[in-house]
Amino acid sequence: MNRMEKEYNDILNLDFDRENRIPLVTADSFVCTAFRSTEKLDGLWGFTPDVFRTFTRKRLGEVKTRDEQGRPVPVDLDFNSLLKAEVPGCWNCQEERLWYYEGEAVYSRSFYYEKENASERLFLKIGAANYESRIWLNGKLAARHKGGFTPFSVEITDLVRQENHLVITVNNRREMEQVPSMTYDWFNYGGITRSVELIRVPSRFIRVMEAALVPDKTFHNIRLRARLNEPEEGVYCRFVIEELGIDTTVQTDENGTAECILWASPQLWDCENPRLYHIEAWCGQPSVIEGEAAEAVGEKTGALIWEDYVEDYVGFREIRVQGKDIFLNGKKIYLRGVCCHEESRKGGRILSEEERMEIFHTAREMGCNILRLTHYPHSEQMALLADKMGMLLWEEIPVYWAIDFSNKDTYEDARNQLRELIVRDRNRASVVIWSVGNENPDTEERLQFMSGLAAVCREMDDTRLVSAACLVDVNTMSVKDRLIPYVDVVAFNEYYGWYYRDYEGLKEILDHTAIEKPVVISETGAGARAGHFGGREELFTEEHQERFYQKQIEYADGRIQGMFPWILYDFVSPIRMNPWQEGKNSKGLIAMDKTTKKKAFYIMQEYYQRKAGEEKE
Ligand code: GCU
């Protein structure tokens, strides 16, 4: 197609996106990176909102700035004179004019690459981009991904050159068939919200490495598993956990997976003693290295040289339910929780390490032993930090409120987001609950959809509990949801004393609920504007919020196995437009400044101190 044909095609082609609807990248693309060395492409990128999707429509992946005779021609998108935007970042917070922008945007940058050896392969990893993103490298469309909160990778070995031009388009427009769908109670930040990294791997490499305690109540059986990038049989995989005296080599099966279960006596990971072990794994056909070759790579003569190496730091613990109770390492626990959105002080989805630490310190100060990371996968840094801090985590995917439950593409989207979350965080001891949804209408389609997601959790991971934040059944005033047989922990959200002004509703629900599984309150809360004081029956006063929690505790204590106040901090929400909230949800126990504690914070702190004391008795 010459330039003129292309120009006409651009103007006349209504379905210009058809050629760009390449197959979606999924969790199968995952490249094990927790502690693999990578090269970050973070920083200031060229950026422009692309309201009419000109970049895609005019195939501007590789801009022609000169015609066939070498004469300069006008361009619609001059990558060298774009605005600038931080990656990771949200455009809403970087450009006043873009606060409410929902649509497509174009990110662009160049990078230099030099192969380190002939067999090297190169992957590009995007930590998260909300919501649909496409990757163009040197003018070629390399990948397309859906889902705003989980990582994906694409191999670029055959597209990469020394000098490269990388373009990523991101579109955060809400769509009925997406997950989440059209309406939700948080802000729709758009952008490349987590790091972009280059990953160099050998031709044969470890795609996934898993280490966990077999949940068999012995606390002594450690399962180690490595899955290669290809289903190749007979490849050697070596696992070393030096502190446990483990050094074992197994070969892969026909699926390219090597697995072993070894008896050991690890110090168990828990909230008081978050013990992590250094796990190392190699793969390949090891060869003995001699003389100069050994010196060249800093090895001793005779050392075995492997093809690929990955490492991780893993805590060994067991979480299980029995009857109405939850057990961590065989000891009954009460989930002293709190809910938390991923939102920075200056707004946006990108938290600094200090802000993440602050969440853990504040939750610890409140007496929490678990955080419910609502309503979407938070940064993987949260789980890495929780592992170190000894804080349990409830992680979830944004199957939130009304979802197009009868749409198979929607199911595939939700399923893939869940798989990407599990593959990313499966070595994180702190993560004890996978949740497959929040406050969804109890319909037949929803039951099929979410019981299917619960099955995905069990297929992929037998070391964690499955839950979902359900609605109460207001006809029978009880916790009654057809999803209950498919979950380990029955969770329900209730707001008796706020949306329904009679606190007694909670007592009625608990009186009518008899389930032989642990039941937790996954959300309960009332709005209060920090510093606004008044009567305890007056909405939005701190006194009312304080009374609210006193009544929840009065009615629920002793009848549930955990509580998650909604929410730790006030947060931005476009659906909260009234004088008391002014575009934010003010149910936080702490104000937007993440510092000003409201009276209710101390009610929960006192309650959790009491529950912690009971556990020690
Ligand atoms: C629901 C929902 C939350 C929401 C909260 C509220 O329970 O799960 O996302 O913010 O109610 O009404 O404040």
C-alpha cells in the first residue's frame, strides 16, 4: 500500500481496529521475575491523550517523516514533541486537564539493547496498565492485554534491535463487558501504573518457580516446583534451600515441570515471626566448566554451569479452615482486618515504598493481623512487604457489583486476571485468601461465573483459602448465598447503622445465620468527615461513626471469625457527590491525609487489642 492508498484507507476505514485485535496476552505469558534481574524502563516517557485513536487508525507505529523522495512530510503524531508522563504513573494526576479523562493515550520512548550472548531471549514485562493496552516495538504490534491491575509479558527477541522505539497505547474507558464494568466506587485512574521492565533469559528458562508447605497438617513437607518455558521432558532442575540443608535435582516431566516434596523442619512463617527462606533454582543440562572458561565467569574449575537461575524468598505456613474456625499453622486465629484501596496521597494508583510501609504500620497500630486489598490486585510490592512485615493479606479481582455474567469473554477476562494474580503472588506467604468477587447479585449466571473462578483458585493453588464478599439476603435477613458451597470463608458486607439506620439488623442477620464454615464481615462502615463533631445519631459526625463501630462490635463479637472495617483511609470516588464527601468516600477510619485519625479508629484499636489478648490466653 503506497502513502496515498494508506491515507485514503485511514479516512475511509471504519473498522480500523480489526487488524489490531490480535490474541490477548494471558497469564501463560508470565516470566518468573520476583527476584530475577531486570532492566527497568521507568521514568519520563513521551505521552499524549489520543481521543480519536489517531495512532491506531493511521497505523502510526512507525511514523514516516519523509516521503519516497526523502522530502519531509507533515505528521499527526510527532513522538519527539509529545507531552511527558511518568511511568509508572496515572495521567489523571499528571495533567490537570486529564483528571477525568477516560479514553486512549499513547506512551512512547526509545531504548538501547545489546545482546549479551547469541542464545539470549528478551521479554518485555508490564507490571500493570489500566485497562486495555497494546505494545508496538519498532512499528510492529507485539501484544495486546486486558485487565487493569496484573502483570503481563511478551517476548520481543525477534523484534528488538540496538536502537528501539517502543510505543504502548492504554485505554481506560469503562465498558459493560469489562472487569470491573461500568460503575464502581473508586476512581478510574488510567495509565501504565506499574513498572515496565526488560528481562533477559536463556533459550531454555524457568517460567514459574513455586515453593510452599504441603497443607497436610504436618508442617514438614515442602513442595518445590519449577515449570520451564516449554513442555520439555528430562531437563534437570536443581533446588537449594541452604538454611534447611536442601539441595536436590529432579528432571522435568512431559509438561516441562519438575517437582519434589521434601521433609524439612522450617521455622513456620506467622505474624509474630515472618521467617523467610532463600530458595534457589537452576535448570538446564549442566556442564562442567574448566580452566579459563571458569575464570571468565568467576566460577571454580569443575563447577556445574546451568542454563537458567531464579531465586525467591518464601515463608512456609499453612492456612486452613475447620468447622467454623480458621487456623494458621494449626493455631486458631481471628481475622483482625481492615479494607484498603491502593491510592497515594497525591492521588493515583502508584504508592511510594514509604506509603506502603505507612499502611502496614498504621494497620499494625490498629492491631490488625490482615489487610483486605480491595477491590483489585494491588502492586506486588504490597505482598512482598507483607511477607517481611508479618501481615496476612486477602487479595481479590475486580468482579465488582454488576458484571456481564452471561458474557463468555467477560468470564475469560476475569479468569485471566485471577490467574495472573495467582501466578504473580503464589510464593507470598502473607497471601492467605483469594477472593473472586464483591457484592454481586445472586443470579444463576453469576453463580456459574463465580463458582468457575473459585474452581480456578483450587486448580492452581491448594495452599490458600477461597472467599468472596457477598451480600446478605434481605428477604430472610440472613447470610444466604448460593456461592457458599464453593468458598472456604463465608464473607458478607453489611452497613446496618449507615445505609439501614437500625443497628439491630446486624443482630437479626447473625441470629438467622447458621453455617458450618467460618463467617467474617468483609465490610462494615459509616461515613464521617474528619473534624466534624456532633451528636452520635447525626450522619457524617465522628461521634456517629464511633457509635457505629461500638454497635457492630456489640452485635458481632463472638459470632464471627473476623471483621474488616470499610475502610482504612478516605478515598477518591466520583459517585460520592454531596457536601460531606465532595467526590470522596469518607468512610475511612483515617482522613485522606492518611494521618488524621477519626474517633472510630480508637474503637477498633481497643477491640483488636482485646481480640489479640484473647488469642494469647
Ligand atoms: C460496598 C462496596 C465498597 C463501597 C462501600 C460503600 O460495600 O463494596 O466498594 O465503597 O460499599 O458504600 O462505601
